[in-house]
Amino acid sequence: VQEIGERAFMDNSHIQQVVLPEGLVSIGTSAFYGCTGLEKIELPSTLSQVDSQAFSMCQSLKEHVLSVDNQYFTVQDGVLYNRDMTVLNSYPAGKQETEFVIPDTVTMLVGWAFEGNSSLEKVTVPAGVSDIFCPFGYCASLREIEVAKENVFFVSQDGVMFSSDEQTLLFYPPNKPGERFDIPETVTDIEVNAFLGNQHLTCITVPEGVTALKTFVFKEARKLDE
């Protein structure tokens, strides 16, 4: 086997351990998505491509195990990165720390990289990160995102993540306390999934400058009344 296809093991709740063979090159999008019983997966030296959401929602997976001979990826404290640690590929959904400081070398977070982790309460984004797409989806305990002050692409205000010019609201942590949120008047754009899975908000005020609402902006914000 040289490739694991998209959604190949998706939602299998019984499998606990997977050993991937030498010669495997790529793991497709959502290949192991929702494998809630998966506790260990061994990644070979030949693996060179891991697509987004490959291990999302694997809530028993606490670490990635990688061959020491792999030249394309590295694992630090259970987290999967590309070899030079500029791209964070996958943060295990079962990893139990409540806070995580993304290494300063990282410039890109792969889409949905943290998806399904239920322990994280705070994530710190370093100065060099310039590329993200909904990396924190379904992180039910997340209360705060802190962005380094030196970051010229993004900013955090009271734990909420915005573009540096504060015109785009990127992500509102799902477990951030408070029932009402008035989106700042500077905002003209709200990112896809910005309020995904919010657990507390009952009222959100959208400012005059916002002319369109993207797909899934308020998806699964179950208490939202107004």
C-alpha cells in the first residue's frame, strides 16, 4: 500500500491500533476522521504527505508515532509537524494538556489541525504564523486564543482572533464565557465557522460594515437566540 485514500477508515469506532507500512507515501483527507477508539498509529519513514483532517476527532489518540528515519515530518511532544517545523500538521485530539504554545518556528497551521481536542483551554499563536483556516474547530474547552504581539497578520482581543487590521473576525473560542457579543465596528468580514460550536452565546450583534455572512458562520451555536 502506497496511499491511504480519503475517508478510508472514517468513523470506525473499534480499531485501536494501526501500523502503516514502509512504502506508504500519502494519507488522504479525513482518512482516519472520527476513529474514536484509535489509540496508536505508527507512521513510516516513507510518508511524505498528510492531508487535512487525516486524524481529526480521534479522541483517544494522544500522540503521533513517527519513524526516526522519516525525512519529511517530525514529532515533538506528540504533535506532528513538517521536518523544519514551519507547518503544524496535526495536534492529537486526545492530547490532554489544557494549554499549548505553538513553537516560534511555525508559520502555517493546516486546516482543522486541532479539531476535536476537548482538553485545550488556551492556545498561543506565535509571531510567524501567517496562514490558517479554522484550525481550532470543535475544540469544546477552548476559552482563549492569544496571538503574539509581534505577529503582523493576526491579533487577539479578549481571547478572540482577528486579522491584524481587525476587519476580519477569524475565530471566537467555543467555551469563552459570556452570553452576548457585540462584534467590533471595525469588522467587515466574518470567517467561515467563526462561531462554530459556541456553547454560551445567546445574542450576537453584527455591525453595519458586514455585507455578507459566509457558510457555517454560526453553525452549532446552539444557545444563540438573537
